[in-house]
Amino acid sequence: MSRKVLVLPGDGIGPEIMAEAVRVLESLQHGGLDIELVHALVGGAAYDAAGTPLPAETLRLAREADAVLLGAVGGPKWESIDIALRPEKGLLGLRSELGLFANLRPAVLFPQLASASTLRAEVVAGLDIMIVRELTGGIYFGQPRGVRVRADGEREGINTLVYRESEISRIARVAFEIAMKRGRRVCSVDKANVLECTGLWREVVTTVGRDYPEVALTHMYVDNAAMQLVRAPRQFDVIVTTNMFGDILSDEAAMLTGSIGMLPSASLDAARKGMYEPIHGSAPDIAGRGVANPLGTILSVAMMLRYTFERADLALRVERAVEAVLARGLRTADIYTDGCTRVGTAEMGAAVAAALDS
């Protein structure tokens, strides 16, 4: 039975990098992968066309699809419009409406890129971390929120950090299940010494951990975790944390791997239907120049094959194709070092597709 993939290029460099991810998917189709690609608008492009960052038709197609592949959304062009209509609301709306509560963000250093990392090679060599970020709760969604005027006339902004026990428990189980297939270590990151909400987080994660006696559970305050990621990142196997902390720490971890352009992500519901996207933004400053790195998006395709379609064999083929291209010395500008060959977005995507076919 054919599986349906909704393709959402988005804004900025989104259409450029998505074109290369689609090229890889088409190579897999020619090899026998039975999927149907459907295209729609989201983010700023959707606002320009339909007056909303998440049109009803896009949401309908997303619900019908087996998986969603997203480029990137946002940019300064839309910063002056009402916050409820900004491109990022389309992304948040998809996560919420589809129940995509588990965000998986791997930080893996390809050996060929050790010299591109901002840290010494001996610190990051062999890096392989999985950050499991809770995605539909926490301060990004909590109520009340907004800006109000106090009795004394001064304005104040309000955002609320809220987590229910069930939300914490389900993301913790995702982390422990992933750890069981990796190094069997989970570090739960919170701020339990200051925030009561994350005190509950620590308590619930500890309780869930008792169901996984084979997994070593540790806890770390978020400020220390940020420091440890650059001091000794290989101490981590699986990190599980809140929506906001995961947002920040995964971007920090990205730089350990050489470039944020290298990193994919998966956002899953309880049935492993997922939305897959690189963790970088829309980079409007380089949009249209053909220099963006498409590898994070292509590796997101590999995650889609592994987690939603349960085709680990094809996921491994995509990952090996990326590694083969890097071994040839091909580099986009963000990962370029002396002695390598600088290529553009389309050249990099074509090289991965060719390696996949060989």
C-alpha cells in the first residue's frame, strides 16, 4: 500500500533544501519505495497566499498523510504582522493539531567533519547524542499568556510554564525506550531547584525510570547541562527535557557537529506518525543563492524512513550516501574547510542521490 508524504517547503531556504530532499525520495521511489508525494503551503508562504500560516487545506492534508516533511518557516518579512499570524504559528499549529509531542534531535558528528566543529577534535570525536524534547506542552503553550497593562499603567508580559504528570510520563517513556536501543543512559534536564513545575518533572521521570532498571538515569540542572555539552559532550547518550530547554540545548549541540545545517529532527505522535525537518531556520539572508546545506533535510528523510515507515535499511542507505559524499570532500559553505571542494545546494543534493543509486 502506498504511503503518503506531505511536502511543505516553507520559507527562505526551505524550497531549495526541500528540492534536494525530494530528489533523494524520488531516487528511492525509482528503487521501489511506494510513496506518494503531496505538496502544500505553510508559514509565511501560506500567509502570503491565504492570509494564514496554517491553511485548513494544509492541515487536512497533514492529517491524511503518513508523514510530513518540512523545510523551514519564518523571516523578517513577516515580523511586523500580528503574532497570531506569524509563520511560526503554522509550525506550532501542526505540532499541536497532530499531537506531535516527542521531538527527537540527534547530534551526531560525521568523522569527516571533526575539523569543522567549534571544539577540538578530541573533545567531539565519536559524538552521538539523542536529545528528546517534549514538544506540545511547557511555556510555549501554557496559559495564561500575553501582554497586559498593570493597574499602575506599566505593561508586563506573561508566559506560563505548565506540565501535567501524564505529559511528563509519556515523553520520559520515549526517552527510555530510545536509550534501551542505544547506550542505556538517560540524563533528564530540569531546573528543579528553582521551578516547581520542573521539580514535578524530575519526580515523574524518576518514577518512570523504575520501569527501566537496565537504564542508568541521572538528573542535571539546565545551566550545568549547557556547560557540560561544551566541556565533555560525550558523557551524554540520551537527554530528555522540556520544550524550551530542549529548543536551546539542541541548537547548542548542533554546533558540536560542525554546523546546524547537518542536523535533522523528528516530531512524533503516539503512533509514530511524524513531521520531519532540519533543526535550522529559514536563513533568509542566503535564500535564493543556492548555497544552503541540504544535508539536515536529507537526513530528516532518513529519520522518516526509520521511525514512521520502519525501513531502517533505507534509512541506513541514505545516511551512508551522505557519509560517502562527505568522504569525497564535498562541502557546502557552512562546513567548508581548506582542502575540500565547495559545492552548492543542488550539487550536494545531486551527489547524495548519485551515491544512493550507486
